[in-house]
Amino acid sequence: MSVSGVRGIIGDSMTPTLAAELGMAFGAHLDSGTVVVGRDSRPSGPMVQSALVGGLLSAGCKVVELGIVSTPGTALMIGELSAAGGVVITASHNPVQWNGIKFLTAQGCAPSPEVAESIFAAYRQKNFPLADVDRIGTIERDHSTHDQHLARVSRVVNVEAIRRRQLKVVLDSINGAGGVGGKMLLEHLGCRVVHINAEPHGRFAHTPEPTAENLTSLCSAVLENGADLGFAQDPDADRLAVVDNKGRYIGEEYTLVLAAKQVLSQHPGPVAVNLSTSRMIDDLVAQVGQGASVIRTAVGEANVVHAMLEHNCVLGGEGNGGVIDPRVVFVRDSFVAMGLVLNLLAGDWRPLSNVVDDLPSYVMLKQKVDLDRGGMKSWMDRVRMSVQGQMNNADGLRIDWPEGWVHVRPSNTEPIARIISEAKDAETARALAKRVTELR
Ligand code: MG
């Protein structure tokens, strides 16, 4: 259990009892309002959903089942149906033996840590209000999620301009929830689509996280088909990774930067990103100038969304391929990310590889170090005392220097700290990380 939801292993910790009781707790939290329920394509989805929906019905909720849909699709249906909240049954990029339950608020975004904690507290106390027979919940089904999503994305991109470019795209949907809607969107935008791992059966053709080592087949498919680019979704289709026309995995950090380049060219404004996100976004914003700015937040989707609302951001996201466009939905959305990347190419007739080569490039290194009890605080005190640099302590500590940055974050679950450093080259990134770790 964490602020971003509950995950467990099927046949072990993810039981129907857990799902039903979380349904009862969430139903009580929503005071028996309307709840939309979507799920990714995992074989365990029907089991988890049936139990969860039972819990919601017992609390008197009206449940609208959306079927196999993405996380952003579920989120936007909350608004479409004026629901009080939503639930997505997904374990995102985890392998097939996992499943999870993720709550969404009436605004269609991840709940704040306080709200998430109050739902879990109700679950732990097991003091569930049960509706009597006159107030027992009902189930409806709605199959319009993909159409609604396509319509929303179409409103924020130049459909005609993208169609004129007639791009050939390989889409890897990893047998997940994004395949059906993803193909619909790309075809609507006039793309010739080569769809791999399209069937939404949840028996993932490769390890589902859209990282370089898992996308070698997509990279080859782009080359073999002479495609203009490749897109990879994760199983619940909130994240997107991009492969360029040379079959090069360009990295999830670039997804947000390419999307931001498109949005800022038309709407220069603030962009919210977490503290672990690449400095490329700062360079881009500096280039745009007038009105554009970067707001850095604590790690976690809810924190980014909170900052977007507070600062009226034109875009938000994370360096893991998560792009949030407030005009579409307040969660990470691979569909709007695809639309924005294609829109960028439509306005810039060069191949994607040239567009990417023009962007600033950095090397980001990630490592973990063990921490003793209380070790983080005294370590960070020493860093503050002896290191010069611009510091941000919204989440762990991030130190920025002209040549790069380091972000140190203690784990919530293990006695370790994660250290991310970024600079123009690996040697500098390593040296910057060492400047901080040697004070431990
Ligand atoms: Mg995901």
C-alpha cells in the first residue's frame, strides 16, 4: 500500500477479500456516489474487479464498468459521467503475476497522500457502512472511453497537419489496455500503423516496463518497416517511450521534452515536473523564454498534479514517459503524448532523429546507497554545510550546479537512498554524485 495505490501478487497477497474490502472503504469514502471502474488487460482483472465491485455495491455506489481501458481513459470518464471517483485495476508496468488497485478522485486525478491515507485507515478499521436493500448499488456498463479519449486528444492537436504528414508508426501496446484506443487514435491522425503486441490479453510479450532493454523488438520493427517512429505504451497506457526513425530508443526523458516543445511553442507557460526529471526541460524553457517556466515538485504523480493546479501549468509530467496535459486529463497519458509528438513532427518536416539531435543531451546516472537509522538527516546536514550549490529540499535534497545536478531521496520502504545525477557526460555525472556520497 502506498499513496499511489495497492499492489499485490495473484494467488498470494492480491486476494478477493482485499479487493472487496478496499471497495467497501472507497465506497464509504465516496458516500455511495457514482464510481467508474476500469481495468488493464491482465488475466486476473476480472477476479479483482468482481470482488472490488461487490464492495462498492455493498456501500450503495452506482458502479459504471468501462471494461479494458487505460488509466487516463478511466480518469477522463469520471468527468464525462460526473462520477464521484474512479478505480483502475492495474499493476502498471509490473509483470503478469501482479495486479493492483488505484483510486482516482472526482477531479480525475491521483488522491493526495492525506486522502489516500484516510481510505486506507477506513480499510484497516473495517468499520464499513453497509447499504440496506433499498440503497444497495447498481451496475451499468459504458463502452465510450476510447471515443471520448480520441475526441479530447483531437481537440488539442492539429489533426489536419498531422494527417498531411502521413507518418508511418510502429505501436507496441505490450498486450495491454492502450492498444485498441492507441490504434484508433493513430489511424484517426492519418498514420499508417504497424501494431505489435496488440492483443489485450495481458500475457505480456516482453517485460512490460518501457525501458531500452525491453524494447529491442520495437526498435527492430521500426527499422524493418521503414517507419518514421515507434511508440511503446506500458500496460495501463499512462507512460510512453519513443523510438526514432533510426530505430534508436531515445529514452523516456525525451517524451516529456518533445511534448513540452510542442505545447510551449503555442502556449508558453509554467510546466511542472518532479525533482528527478532531466534538466533538458529547463533548457527548453529557457529557449522559449517569455512566460515559460519550470516548477519542480516532490516525486509522485499527485505532487506534480497539485503543482499544475496551483500554478495553472500548461503541461506537467515525469521523466518516466509520463505526460500530463490538463486540457485532456489530470493523469499521465500516453495518448496525448503520442498526439503531441506527432504534432511536433507535423510542424517540423525533419525526421525525428534530427529533432532529437537538436535537443540538449545529458547523461543521467542512478545508484542506491545503504542508510543507517537516522543516517539521512546527519548526512544531508553535512551536505548542506560543505557543498555550495542551489538546493531544493521539497523531497530529499536536490543540488544544482552549472555543470549538473544530484538528487538524493530516502526510500519509504527500505533503508536505502536513491541518488540520481545528471551532467553533460558520464564522468561529470559520476563526480557530482561522489561529491555528495563521500560525505555520508
Ligand atoms: Mg503505468
